Amino acid sequence: MSNIHLGLPYPGGVVDHSSNLANDIGVLYLNDEYSDVTLQVNGQAFHAHKVILAARSQYFRALLFGGLRESHQAVVEIKDTNLTAFKVLLRYIYTGWVSLGSEKEETVLEILGLAHQYGFEDLEAAICDYLKDALCIPNVCVIYDMATLYSLCNLKAVCEDFMDKNALPILNHESFYSLSPSALKAIISRDSFCAPEVHIFQGVYEWVERSTDLSTEQTQEILSQIRLPLISLSDLLNVVRPTGLISPDQILDAIKAKNESRDMDLQYRGYLMPGENVAVQSKGAQVLQGEMRANLLDGNVSTYDMDRGFTRHPIDDNNGQGILVKLGMQCIINHMRMMLWDKDQRRGYSYYIEVSMDQKDWVRVVDHTRYHCRSWQYLYFPARVVRYIRIVGTNNTVNRVFHVVAFEAYYSKQEVELHKGLIS
């Protein structure tokens, strides 16, 4: 046969009528024609087709063709299943289509449970994406509980981030009291679940009061996550003690820890904003000490010279006070970026950086007093909750003034290996 091009409208000889196939299979949804199995859910019968169920789900393949009792039954009972959610899922099995926006929120969560149970990973992922966009104060707790139950790590992380940013409203919302014990413990154990500790205690106390089947062991595990030394003496005596939930000895231990421990050794909570510079005026940060303070946090790293565009302090006459930055809120940080004045090739600076929560107890997180440093400094250290940052210059190879053009503070997820304070 000669090789003749017929000019047919199928490039490459490919015929794609898959949409027709999907429509034809979809017609069989709830159709008793050719049906060879009936699924019974809460007393309602659904005519179905074994081969379609098995082709779409490993769960049904094992149930209907795996040699189990159900493989020989014409009527198969599906137990402990929400009727409305199952009907939506069955339609999805036949059509690949579901409208989550037209369903009630509790139905969507039931569908998510069935998708997880029956192994519909694409549907499960789609519902998770839908729920991420639908998160709000009233629903985040129940969604977090479900994400934890089904090990939906990405959805769980989004819920945790939302709860971290809205800790106080969540503590005051009725949905908080519906959390499971394991979910509650996980939430309040987070350093980034940032709310006044006395409010966290009050929320937990109300949760315990409403939980009738809670064991003593579960109660103690949850209460162990309350950071009593962060609660003021007045609130320990007037709010915590009258509840009887915390023993007198525990209250005394908290008072002792508060009075005898270093402030920076207390397990503070802080706001976590990965990848965001928290040392900016738009987030409430301000420079409390240093000369020409307005330049440090303005983000301008291009227009500076010998006379402008930097913040400075005298190295010899500053009594170690340096340049002091106050963040707008207590934040978890582990990374700083600092630009030293670098218009002079001969110039090098030495310095250290300390952090504090109360301006009294300081912890040194960067010590470059033995190095000559230039231009941009990319600094990493173990994560800490911080409110105040003090930058102290100890040497300038040209004169006795320490100049900083710009300063930024972050929480970074990047893993960095350090050797003697420097990036390896």
C-alpha cells in the first residue's frame, strides 16, 4: 500500500474521545442498569457496579474481589458512614466531579474522611487545598483535629500557622473546647502559639471543665504544657490558684523559677513569621539608641556615603550600649542580616550582638569581636524569642566609630552549619 496522506483531522493519528468515555461511565451513577452490587448506607440502597468501584479504589477492589465475605454478596453494607458524604463520594467515583462549595462544611470534612479511608489521594489533596482557603476562627480547630488524625502534614502545618497568628481569638472561641486532647496538647506546646500565658491557662481550664471523660493522666499531660513562670504573681494567686487545677507546690515552683532563673532562660512564646523581616517600622520596630537612628530600618542600602545613610555609635564612649533595636512584638528569630558601611576598602569592623526580653538579661548570639568584617553580614544562631536587639561595635580599623547601614531580623528555615560563629 502506498504511503498516502489522507488529510484526516487527527494530528499524529491520535484519537481522544476520553471525555465521551467519562460521560458514558457517569451515566451509570445511581443507575441500576448492569448493576451487580448494592451498597447500603444507613438504610439507603445505592445501585453500583463492581468493576467501576474496583477500578477507582483499592479499598473496593479488596472488598469486592479480594475473597472477603462481601465479594460474594449482592448487598454490601457500608457501616459508620455519613449518608450525604457517601453519596457525593459515589458520584465522584463515577464522574470524577464534586462541588465542594455547594456542600456544608461538616459534609466536606466527612468527604475528606471517606477520601482518606478509600484511598482517593487526588480528591484528598483537592479537599485539603479547599480547606486551606476556607480556614477561619470557627473552623480551624476541627480541621486541625482532622488533619492530625489523618496525618495530612501540609494541611496541619497551614492550620498551625493560622492558629499561631490568631492564638487569642481562638482561645476565646467556642470551637477551641471541641479539640481532642492530643490536638490541644500539640497546639499549646508550640513556642509560636503566642498569647498571654494566663489566657492560655484560662482556655485550658475551661476545656478541662467541659471534658467529662478525661483521665487524670491526660489532664496532667496537657497542664504540663502551661508555662506557669510566664504568668504574673498576681494572676498565679488570683486566677490560677482558685481553680484548683494546679497544686500549691506547682505554683510555688513557678514563683521560684520566675524569681531565681535568668529571664532569658524562661520558655517564652513568640510570633513566628518565617522569611519575613520583623525589624521593620511597618511591624512596629524602632531604634531606641544610636546616632542617626532613622536610617537603620528604612531599607535603603543604596544612598549612603561618608555623611548620611547609616546609624552609628562611638566605640569608646558608649559604655557597651551600642545600637538598640526594639521589635514591635516578641518574635522567634534565628537569622540577622546587617550591612556595615563599606565605601572604604581599608575599613573593617568588629562587633557583637545580644538579645533580650526585658533589657536586663542579655544573651550574646553573635560574637565577631575577633574578626574584621565588611559589608553585608549574614548571621545565624539557635532560634530564640526576642524583643530587644543590641548591636555593639568593638573596633573599626580606620576610626573609633561603628557604622551600620541596614539591619534585618528573620526566622529562617534554612539549615546552616556554623563553625566558630561563621557559616561553614
